[in-house]
Amino acid sequence: MGHLYLIRCQQFVKVGIADDVLNRLSMLQVGSPFTLVLLRDFEVKNAVKMERIWHHHLWRYRVRGEWFDLPPMLRDLLITAPSMEDALKVLRSKGDAAIWLPRQ
């Protein structure tokens, strides 16, 4: 078992994996001049595979590495999803939809 987490830094969200999420948050905080906030922590069986799935669905919002600039509505749906399965449904149904693209 591992954990897939969402950590916010200003408007950006990091989607990553760790065995100890609070330790990972602490390590990231040391290198950041901004306050980091743990938004969500899902316990998952195959963390590496789950992280790949999330990154695949969120590719258009990638800023750098594992950091994404998610539209607020999508971010809120993901962090309030009752379970990982529900979050995946959001990713699969809305993560690739044009409705989530930022308006120009």
C-alpha cells in the first residue's frame, strides 16, 4: 500500500506518491518559500500505476514535473471525492473534456 497525494502551493497542485505523506510534505516544505498545504491523501494498492493514471488524465494542466495548474472546479471535485474510485470517475469523465480548458 502507498499513498497518492495532492499538495497545493499557491495555485499549483502537486500529484505525487509516498509511503509517508506527512514526511514528504515536510521535505517539500523545506525547499519551498511558500506554504504547502496537503489537500488530499488517498491510500492506494498500486501507487506508481495510480500516479501514472492521474498524470495521464491531467497532462494538459502540467506546469512542470508533477505540478499542475488545475481549474478550481476540477481541483475541488478531485479533493472532495468520497473515494479514489470517485476521483477516478471525475478524471475519466471530466479530466479530458474541453469544458475544463481555461478560457482564453
